[in-house]
Amino acid sequence: MTRMKPVLGRGLASLIPRPVPTAPTFPPQGRQDDGASNEIVANIDIDRIRANPYQPRAEFEPVALDELKRSIQEKGIIQPITVCRNENGFQLISGERRVRAAREAGLLQIPAYIIRVRSREEMLELALIENLQREELNPVEVAISYKRLIDECNFTQEQISHKIGKDRSTITNFLRLLRLPEVIQTALRKGQLSTGHARALIAIEDPASQMGIFQKTIEKDLSVREVEGLVRETGRKRKRRGAVINMSSNATFASVEDKLRQLLGTKVEVRPMHDGKGQIVIEYYSNNDLDRLLELIASVQDLPTRT
């Protein structure tokens, strides 16, 4: 299946203004960091950059990283990374792929946009939004990023929509992906499923049916339309099964309830479930009444049947 790339939005420029270099820089040339200024683009030492603890990307594909390294060796760093200062050097906000590839390419310095960050919450917000806009996150990573913005930054879906320039319905659909079992989320991360396949599978309430259709999708490389067709057929079967159960409850089970009420002298309810299973609920109103029912049940030889 073809893995779809997310559509890019407005990026970090929607939060803060950013100067953009007009030419590649390899080896890095131009302004050197003065150790104090912010809101500038300057060359900084790669070995002074610390990893971003809020990085939403969980996986870095070796092939894509190698392609980026070769591009850097040929054309240089076209887009600066984003960092903020800390006591030991710099904290990376976005651009981890570029940093890794630059290290492998042998660079000692890299152009960086140095900004001021005032709190952990602001760091998290910038890191998530920047990566949502500029990195090729897989659908599960996107969904987790949205959830973190809601849980840890107290954003509403409407606020996220405004900041990243996407419809609120898009954000809602991504968040729903986190309801899928881990095995299906893993397939989505690896590109074995598209978001279209995943949205179809979410509609299946029965876990066994959901896993069955998921496995069939992987084994037979089903299209989104084929999966949607299987989901609709599963829904029709559940409705037919429910109709049979309701009819039985209205006829045979009502008769059984009447017979048991007459036999036991108390309220009895038959609760049918799927696959022929169910419950019989017998009410009692005191300890003496319970003892009476136990003695009565123990003395019964032939309870009424459904035949």
C-alpha cells in the first residue's frame, strides 16, 4: 500500500516570525553564534545540541536519513533547525532528522534559528506544532501530538485547528486513531495501513471482528473500499443477529419467564445475549425468602425448557 504523506501547513511561522536563508550553506558560512542573542539565525556547534525531550517522532527510517545525509553533502543545510539556549548549550526544538544527518555527513556546525522559550509548556507547544507542520510524522505520531497538546498544554481542538491551519474534523479523526488496538496502530505507523483503512476499522465495535478484518486487510492487501465493504457487511450481520435475539426474547423467553415466576413465586427475568448465552435473574426480598427459593430449587426435578 502507498503510504500517504501529510499535507504541510503554516509551520512555526504561524507562532513567531522567522528569517529564512536564501541559499544553501555547506560548509556552514555566515553569522556565528555570539553566545547571547535570540531570534537570530546563526551557526552553532552540533556537539552542543541536546535532544528534544518532547520529540513526537518515534521512528527514524534509516533509508530516508541516508538520503538526507547525501542531500546535505551535496547541497548543504537549506532549512535551519530551531533551538533555544540552555545552561549547557542548546535545546533542540525541531530538526532532529537534520541534526542526525548532519552529524553523519561530518558537519561540525549547523545553521540554527535561536529563539527564547520561557516555560516547559511553551517548549512542548513549539516542538509539537513545529513537527506537526514540518516533519513527515506518521498518523499515530500526529494523533499522539494532538493529544499531548490537549492534555499537557490545555488546548482545545478548536485552538489546535487555528494554530496549525487544519479543520477541526481532521484533528478529531486523528484522535480517534488512538482508540485502535496497539497491533493496528503499529501497522499504521509502519505504513502497512492508510488512515482510510484505519478509519474504517474504528467503526467496528466487536474486537474479534475488527482483528479479523484487519488481518484479512494485511494478508490480501485490500483497498480502503474493500475494507469499508467488509465493515458494512459485518454491521448487517450484527443487526440480523440482534433481530433474531429480540424475536426470541419477545416470544420464547417471555414464556420461560412466566413459567419460572409461577414455579418460584417471585420475579424472574431472562436476559439473552449473543451466541446463545444469557442470564436468569431471580429476585428475593429477605434472607428467609432466599432460603425458601434455595429449598424450592433443590426440590425441583424438571424445570421448564425452551422447547
